[in-house]
Amino acid sequence: MVEVAQVKKAGAGRYQVERVLGEGGMATVYLAHDQKHNRKVAVKVMRPELAATLGADRFLREVQVAAQLSHPHILPMHDSGESDGVLYYVMPYVEGETLKERIAKEGQLSVNDAMRLGREVAEALAYAHTRGIIHRDIKPGNILLQSGHALVADFGIARALGDEGEVLTKTGLAVGTPQYMAPEQATGEREVDGRADIYALGAVMYEMLCGQRPFRAGALGKLLRQVVQSEPESLRSVRAEIPAELEAVVTCALQKDPDARYRTGAEFAAELTRVHQKLRANQAEIDDEERF
């Protein structure tokens, strides 16, 4: 982790660092005060070994591209920079919780909430993919909840890493989180496209609905073998009340073969919308019958 003193020095004159918000495999997030605009922000600082391998020019160039994303369900970027080898970018500070925290608190989300949040993330992915940006690390911890709606964070890191395998070789880091990795990511394939994000969102929806991940082996090697070779327990065997139509949508997203998944986030979102509308219509019919 980058020392707090280094981070404070990097943001001197603009960002007053207050405390650590969280730490991941690639970066540490700090709560800071944006002195110029008098607002709280989240400053994400790359791990030193990753920063050294990426280089400031490449990092800032690629993050600048990701910063052009503007969508209701994508967390925007305010700023990025480099100081004495410290690479960082700045995002709004979202008061609320992550989807990971909500799942930990509630276990299984309601079917309606899971479908709505899944649709919002799928729409964000559709928007980013059409602009050539793949996230590569969709997971509950990267989905923030603001007034109950999804905000996808961390497109910047994925864009900076791109498809350059040497970055991962030199740092020993992997793009993605094993529990949500698509099989083609787990096997280290270089040609990974937006369908890897579709798979990851399917895994997130599985967890929202069941309160558990599709694959849960403790050892990394065994977990990756499950991702590549095994089928997850069916949604309805874990939670019988899940509609068959919704199970089919999530199962499609979790197919091992990328060609068998939804081709785009827009397709995924459209299917979730279709199922939601059908369930509402069915419920309306039941309500009408009960009134008579």
C-alpha cells in the first residue's frame, strides 16, 4: 500500500486526505476533501508495483479516455494525476453502501431489486462497451448504491491495463476477481471482450438472488477449476421462489462459452426488462382475480 504521507504529498494543495476507505488488490481508496470545490471525494491510488509497470503517461492517457464515460449508472471521474510515482484518480464520494455490503446485510435481495439493479448495471456495460471500454472486474464491491440505484465504479483501472499481458506478468496481479471471472479470464486468454463482463454480471445477479456466489471453493486453484469446468447449483434449487424465466436469464449470462451468452449488455438489460414486465402482468392478473 502507498504510504499515507505520499498520498497527502501527491494531493497537496488540492486534496486533503482524511482516511482509508478500502483496499483492494490493485489500489487503495482514500476519503479526501477537494479544497477547490469544497466537497468530499474518493481518491484511488494504484499499488506501487502496478504504478511502476504502467507508467504515468500510459495511465493518465487511458484514464482520460475512461473519464469521458457519462452515464447515469457509471460513477464519473473528477480528476487524475501523478506525483513522485504515485498514480491516482479522483471520483465522487458516494454516501451509502456497496452492493457487497447490502448483500452481506440482507443475504438474498428481493427478486424485483435484483432485476432492477442487474438491468442498471447491464445498461452501464452496454454504454461502455459501445465505446470500446471493458470493465473486467464487475463485482458487488465495484457497484455502489446511491438512493437505491447502481453506480458502477472502476472503469479507469481496466482501461489503463487494457490487453497488455506484460503488466500482469511483471506485477503478478490479475485483472478481475476469481469468484466473478469468466472462464476465458480464468484461463488467461488474451482475447477477452465485453462478454466477460456479461458473465460477471450474471455471477453478481446469482449472488443477489441466492445470497451466495456461483462458485465458492476456498483454494484459488480449485475455485478457478470450478469456474472453468463446473456448473453452479441451479438458482431455483437454492431459492424456489425465483421465477423460471429469471433463472433462464441468469443461466444464459453464466454460460461457459462466450458465444452462448448475451452478446451485449443491451440484450441482457432487454431480457431483464421483458421478464420484469411479464411478472408484473402476471401479478396484476392475480390481483384482479382476487378482487372478484
